[in-house]
Amino acid sequence: MKRPLFAAAFWCMLSISIPLNCDAVSSCERVLQDMGERYGGLPGLSVEYRREVITGASSAAGGRTIEDIAEGRLYFKPPHFIKLLQLEPVEEHLITDGRNVWWYIPDKGKVERYPSSFFGKQLELLSEILQGFPEGSKSFECSAAPHEPGTILTLKPDPPWKEVEHITIHVDPLHKIQRISIRNHLGSTTRFVFGEVEIMQSFDEEFFKFSPPEGVRIEDQGHH
């Protein structure tokens, strides 16, 4: 997981700036409401993911070249406990308890520690998505379009964010999240494809805490 993509992962992830019509807005709100009912009350979840990155150059050329593929499992406990366990192509761990973010790379024998504020809206966005957007489209310009099978939601932060240009979310006919694409202002897109969600009734008390193994060096990043 390369450093620029670490931030994009929080996330954690194709709209154009045009006025939205009432039908598009209401349709989007209906889907978000259904997502909130599906995900908002869950005590926790676990899901396999595949992360794919399309660079700005690839996107501009109109191609679908996929780069920097990674696979693993994501764990989430509301409101802000997140663990990403990347298994391929190399093992990496991302863990946050809402205060610190730990990025552990076993093969390098090191862990980088960041304050959660270092990632700003990115952590907030991932949490919102995994809870089915509990506040609806309050912070976004939102539109919906049919896509067989299911619907594509396009959410553009309002007011704009410096980290994210817009987010697209593919949901199936039952409004289960299948794919999230996050596009930044440089034209690169990070896409997460999700497997079937497993509901987690509880997690061990230490599950979202990180204790560096013996001999692992800690590198503090983003602290002032």
C-alpha cells in the first residue's frame, strides 16, 4: 500500500457539476435512507475487499488500466473503529480507534503512527459509508442513476473537500454496497469492490487496539 494510496484507502472512496433535478435528488435520498436502515443499526461488520487504482493518466486516456491491486478484509465497529487487514500483494495492517491511525508493515519491521486528524474528512467519509450515511446527503450534492443490476449514487462534497472530488457508490437492487470509487482532484480513482458483508455482533476488547510486536520500530508521522 503506497503512501498516497494509504490516505485514499480511507476512505476508505464520477460526477459533473450540473444542477440536480428533484427526481434525482429524491431518488438518491431514498437509496441512502434504505442504506441507513440496512447498515446503520449493525453492531459491527466484516467484509472482503479488493482495491484497484486507476491513475489520472489512465482515466484521461479513457482506458480501464487497473494498477496497484490489493486484497484483504475490512472490519468496522461504529462509530469510528476500523481495521484493514491487507493480505495481497503483501501483508499490511491499518488500524484506528478514532484517535490514532497505525500502519503496520510486518515485512519492514515498522509501524507508522498518525493522529486521526491527519486524514481529516477521509476517516469521516469511510465511517459514513459503512454506516449507510446516517445523515443522508446532508454534506453532499447527490444524484442517482439506474445501473443494471442496481443503482449508482454520485456524491460530491458540499462544501468541497481538498482530499476528494467526488464519490460513486454502486449498490445492488437491495441497496447493498458493492463498489465504492473515490476520485481525487488530480484525476486518480481508488476503487473498492466488496464481497458479502458478515455481521459482527461483537469484537474482542483489544481488537481495534495496536501493540507493536517486540523489535518493531515506531515512526510518528503528522504529529506536531
